[in-house]
Amino acid sequence: MSESKPGSVIVLAADKDALYEPDVDTSQVDERRLLRKIDIRVVPWLGLLYFLNFLDRGSIGNAKVVE
């Protein structure tokens, strides 16, 4: 088995139910702050992928057909 980074979680198929813990208190979690953090980390990557998709679709018209 390969080594993992400290703090990373390895989930096996049998342990999926072990992730849900009803005893954990999540009342102090600020949902707006959490969503903002997710947005800040995910949206730039989506923008980059959208831009690369745009470049790829735009360049198909410039492709030269070689006989």
C-alpha cells in the first residue's frame, strides 16, 4: 500500500458508513463561510478549464486538413 500525506484520509469501500458520525456537533459551522472557501478554491479551476475549452473549440476552425 502506498504512503499517504499526513492529514489525508483514505476511504475504503467498507469504511464509507464510518464517515458519518451523528455525535459530531456542526452547529458552530458558518455555512456561508464554508461555501465561500469552497468557491474560492474551485471556481478558478473551473474558469481555467472553461478557457481551455474555448481555446480548443476556437482553434478547430484554423486546423489545416492535410491530404
